[in-house]
Amino acid sequence: MARFVFVTGGVVSSLGKGLLSASLAACLQARGYKCRIRKFDPYLNVDPGTMSPYQHGEVYVTDDGAETDLDLGHYERFTGVSARQSDNVTTGRIYRDIIARERRGDYLGATVQVIPHVTNAIKEFALADTDGLDFVICEIGGTVGDIESLPYIEALRQLRNDLGRGQTVSVHTTLVPWIKVAGELKTKPTQHSVREIASLGVQPDVLLCRCEMPIPEAERAKIAQFCNVPKSAVIEALDARSIYDVPLQYHREGLDDEVLKAFGLPTEPRPDLSRWEGVMDAVDHPEGEVTIGVVGKYVGLPDAYKSLREALIHGGIANRVKVNIKWVDAELFEKPDGDTISELEPMHAILVPGGFGERGTEGKIASVRFAKERKVPFFGICLGMQMACIEGARAAGIEGASSTEFGDTPEPVVGMITEWMSEEGLQERRAGGDLGGTMRLGAYEATLGGNSHVAAIYGKTQISERHRHRYEVNAHYKADLEKSGLVFSGMSPDGRLPEIVERPDHPWFVGVQFHPEYKSRPFDPHPLFASFIAAALKQSRLV
Ligand code: GLN
């Protein structure tokens, strides 16, 4: 039976529980263990699909079409294990399911309560689908002490009891702040946080202490004594120079050893972390650098483009170059004094990422035009591909070319389609439907043209990539777009939905309807990002 590691956070949010969970899984994998990571989100949204990127950062999409928390992206990038719908749950989803059952009369007249009904649902979620795994790492969102996370801590307490000794370990993340005027690191917030979670019946086994300064022996001993853990289980977690150094760093500090010891498992043989050493060698010793302009809408909040940012860095790792990302606000180019040319001229390549809504789209179209005319490498992702097609159509003389997403248009080069085929059969989408759940979501196959640039990049003609969009490029405009030099080089297997466009007369111009960034990993960079960065490198040598 799988063993469970519960990761909780105390003192403040943003202590990096997601990275901790992903890094711990990476270290355990490096010892040959099979791991899965799950995220419990205590908010009342059913999923993050309808939440603003400003609030919640990126929505991460799994192969099986779940819209999940961005931490699942870390999990995949660090473990290479594809996340599933069953790896992320929210309080909203749990309540929705319980209320649906209650309405059906499934509870046979019983009073439905947080304990046991909500806590049981949380436990079922943790335990489901764990056959063949050695470890399941469960990250509880939020901070201990929040009202919202109480049912999760209670479920965790019960599980520790239900599963018996040796089957669960609790890792608690805290902050050990540096008080400048006193010149001291303070352990009190950690003591309070551990007291809080212990008062809920969960004694942490391992403490991960985030800090700006190394923790002296005396403070470490104090934390151990007051928090009831061995001194070796007080793990110092200084800020890392790259997120990909975190598995190596936490391993050096003894995280995986302490977790194994808490389970009563041997710490020998030592893990093989060579793939992480290889990644860090490329990060630490770049042989050049490129600057990529990302023209988007949520540029003030890089978390909104988390996977994209990482995929660009992976492209850099593949080429052993440092990637500087310049976030450019698309709306700048819509202002009368907006100067597209001088903003974009210093870029070695331009990327227009995914997005929703009309705001900023004319600026994005202007960036496509700039990249096309100046022969600067261009990568359009999802909305970025749609903008490349609208730009192409306008260049071919279709003046009113637009997307139905932005209102009625006489020339819907991008439009809502209502039916398409998936592995589960015919899917339907209703224009007036709820915003949550009307998108083409998850992995879909595409067939690439044999002689296309993208087939050469992928090294194959059948691919599967993840989607998250409501609108599609309208294949009826194929002939017009071809007139503008834009070729449909990837289509859905039934030939109806354009998946990829490219410009054969351009050094690197590719638009994709899907999100390749979700599948890129530091030790396995996505071919499109590796090739795009290689093109940017070439461009940097020209200018
Ligand atoms: N807004 C566009 C659509 O829904 C693109 C979505 C995206 O870029 N993810 O089709």
C-alpha cells in the first residue's frame, strides 16, 4: 500500500509548498520510488478554470482535461508524471458533489455534516487511484489556522489514525524570519505554527524552515525542542538561485532522508540526482543569451504565464543559453503614442501567448505583423495563433477579419465551433452555456503535414497536445490565408480543426492552437520551445 506524505504550511502563504512537494517527489523518484502528488485547494470555486489569472495565476490543464492549480505544473515538470483530474480537488467540488448526493437522497435522511461527510470525501480523494504507488504526496493549500483548511487538517488527522503507524508522515513548512534590527533569526512563528497544527491533532514529523540566513545550531536546537521533532528533521530552506536547484538543495539539507527515517525506511542506497545536476549545469554555465519579447495581457503577473516561462527556460537549457524574458503589454501598441517598433526591435524573438477577451488583441496583431515583416522568429500560442491568422487574413485583403470572441463580425476568421470529435465521441459546446466547462480541454491529437517545418521539429507527424480554448480558426478561410503565405501545417485527425499554421517563407513562424508549454520539462524540453530558442539564438547573431 502507498505511504502518504502530507505537506502543510504555516505562518504565511507563498512559502513554496508546491515546490517542496515536487522536489520531495523528485528526490524519492531518484531512489527508484513511484510517486504521485495531489493538491487540496480549500477555496469554494469548483476548479480554478473561471478564476482570474490576477487572483490565481495560470490555470494548468492536464491530459484528461482538468483545469487545475498551477502547482500541478510544478509536479509534472519535476516528476515527469502526467497529472490527472484526480490529483486536484477543491472544497467547492467536494461540496458540489455532496449537495448533489444529498438532493438525490443518497444520505437516506441523515444530517449531512462537515464531519464525517466532508472529511470522508477528502479522505476518499486522497486514497483513490493509488495502486502501484510507493508514495502519495498530498499538499494542503492555504495556511494552518485558516478557517477554510480546517476540514483538511481534520481529515489528515483521521487518516494518520486510520492508516496506522508508519504509513503517513507530516511535513510542515514554516518561516524563520530574519529581524534586521536585532540581527537575529526568530523561531517563535515556527513554534506557534507547530503548536497550532498540533492542537488540531497533527504533530509534524519534519519541519521545512524557509529562511533568508542560515539557521545557527542554537536556533535549530530550539526549534527541535519546542516543536517536538529531532534536530536533524529541522530542514533549513534558503532561497534557491533556480527552482531546479531546489531538489538538490533540499536533498543536501536532508529532506528526503528525514522523510524516509520518519517512515522507518532505509536512507541507503543514495538517490541518483544526476539529471538534476545536468539541468543545473546548463542553467549555471550558459554559453550565450537571448531576449524573448512576450506580448501579452497579464504581464504584471508572471505567474499568469508560469508554464510558458518555464518552457522558455527549458528551451534555453536545450540550447545552453540564458533566456531573458521581456514581458510586453500588448495594450501599449494600441495607444496613439505606442511605439511597437522600438519596443520590439531589441527582441531576438517574439511570442504571443494564450489569453481571453478583446483587450490588447490589436496590439498582439501589430506584434505578429512586426515579426512577419522583419523576419523575427515568431511563436503564437492559442490566442497567439488566432491573432496570426487574423493578421494573415487582413493582409490577404479581408479587412474586417476578427474573432467572434470579440463580438459579431462579418469575417469570423476565428469563431465558435459547436461540435468536434474527441476520444469519448462527439463533443458539443453551446454558445450560451456556462463559462466553466465549455472549452475544448485536454489532450487532442493532430496530424502534421509531412513536409512541414513543425513535422521536422517534432520528428513525427502524429502528435498529442493539450488544449484550453473556446474558439477555433475557421478552416473556410484556408484559401485566403494561404494567399497571405500562411500554411495550415497541422490539422485535427478528422481534418476539420486547424491545429498549426506556419509561414514557409519566414525563418521561424509557427502558430499553435494548443498549449505546448504544459508538456515541457527541464530534463525533456518541448521540441517547439527548443527549436524556437535555437531560432532566437540564430537571430541574436544576425543583429
Ligand atoms: N480566447 C481564445 C479562445 O477561447 C484563446 C484561448 C487561449 O489562448 N487559451 O479560443
